[in-house]
Amino acid sequence: MDWQGQKLSEKTMEIMLIAFAAMAFAVGYAVGSFQMMLFIYAGGIILTALVTLPSWPFFNRHPLVWLDPSEAERNPKPQVVPSKKHGAKQRQK
């Protein structure tokens, strides 16, 4: 799953959970059953998980292009030069 796919997955999850919460509340209120509301919302959570958790192909429309290993060997990683640490200055009174 690429970065844009993760964003799409998260947005889809938010929309689906809010929609199922609203629908579960409305049906539970209309029927007068707290248990029915919980069953509808639990089903919505399961359906949302099935849609957003697997790495479906439509979440990978913009794959990242990684550096080829042979190219990485030709261009070595720059070495970090440690900086000089200044000791803590003590105050003199």
C-alpha cells in the first residue's frame, strides 16, 4: 500500500465508521433496541475492516520507485561527521 493509498484507506475508514454509527443509531432509535444498534454497528466495523485493512490493488495505484541495488552501490551513502561537543560551562561566582 502506497502513501496515497494509506490516506485513501484512512479516509474511507472514517467515512464508513461515521455512516454506520449514524445508521445504527437511527435504526436502533426507530426500533427501540439497543441490541439491534450494537449489532448493526459491529457489522459496520467488520465490513469497514474488510474494505480498509487488506492491501487491495486500488490502494496501490501510485507505487514508490525504489533505488536499484546496483545504483545504490555506485552512489554510497554519505558518512555523518560527528560534531564537536562543547562541555557544559560552569558558572563562576
